[in-house]
Amino acid sequence: MKQILVAGGTGGVGEAIVRALLGAGHRVIVPSRSTERIERLRRDAGAAAASGELVTFAGEIGTIGGANAIRDRIAHEFGRLDALIPSLGGWWEGDLLDATPEVWDTVMDEMLRTHYVFAHVFVPVLRAQPRGGRYIGIGGGAAYHPVRRSSLVSIAGAAQLMLTRALRAEVADTLVDVLELVVDGPVRTRDSESIAGPDWIRSDEVGAIVVDLVAHGRSDDPSISVSGPIVRMRPDNARV
């Protein structure tokens, strides 16, 4: 059993990742600002929550102080982390040239700075461990495709890919394995179910790929391609 920290584990994609990891027999730690979403996740997890395989608590992962507090609590209560999975971010709509500097800062904080803070605080934990560990960022296809009226999402996503590449280069002489799963297409989650098309990627499919990456650092799923540390998952028109 691995011990895995999933940041953003109460979000639409994040909760599917958590379910998949629990199903694979791992202990999953999920901090969240939302007690309502924590309660929903625990209800869904059922026996895993009752047995302690799902660990949840209130926490702020997006600030250095909040992330440090989470790190210290995990070290005290569990002693190690085998994998880190930041499933962080959101969405924004508007015209790029109409976005104020304040809007820019807000979007970049939510979609990019949180990834930096998470890596800054938690990757050194893996690096200090005798067996290292695996870091698997979760990103979206907007990093590759400028999305009209959501350009800030594309800009933040592209920067996140470079963060992953730079991080992998900087820990290349350690036992830390850095990857990023880019989900290149819309995802069917419980929150998007009412608008999802038949070819949308299902959130449980994302979870299954993450389980493979945690275990092996790769996946044999034919819907993905690999370029360096980037694992890219595209829609499959045969999906229903």
C-alpha cells in the first residue's frame, strides 16, 4: 500500500483519481478548504473512509503556510509519502485583452502558483526519502490549444507544462520521478454530466491512468502518448 497525497482531491477529476487509488488498495490523503466537499468524498468512499484508507482534513494547499502545515501533519501522522498528485486549477472565461492585471493575478494564482507552491513544499519530502517517490501533475489540453475567451487558462497550462519539465530536470539525479498527465479533452464528471458529450473522457478513465502511473510510471492505455515527462491522454471517439 502506497501513501498518496492528492491535492484537489475533492474536485470533479480529483475525486475520480481518489476513488481509483482507493480501489487499487492505497491510502489516499486529501486536504481541502471545503468541508462540504470532504463530506461528499467520504460518503462516496464508504468503507475506505471508515477504515482509514481515505484520510481527509481541512487545509489550504495554495499558500506556503498552509502547505507547510499539511506537510508537517502528514509527516507526524503517517511518516512518508510515496506519490504526490496535484489536481489543481479551475476555469476562466473572458477576453484576454479585457482581463485586468487583478484578474490575471487571480487566474495565475489559482491555476499556476498553486502548482508551484505544492511542488516547492512537497517535492523536497520525496527527495529526502531513501526510496524517493513519484510526482504526477494533472493538466489540461488548453496548454496546447489557445482557447478563445479562455486564453488565460491556456497560458497558465502551458507554463505548468514547463514547470513539470524544469522540475524533472532539477531532480534528475535523485529518486524522484516527475510526470504530468495532460487530459487533452473535456472530462465527464459528476458536475459536468448534464452537458457531457458521448466522446468526452470519463473521469474514471483518468483515474485508471493515474493508478498505472503511480505503480509503473507509464500506462499501456492506447489513448495516451508520451513525450518526455508528459503523458497525454486524448479523447477516443469509440468511447461511450
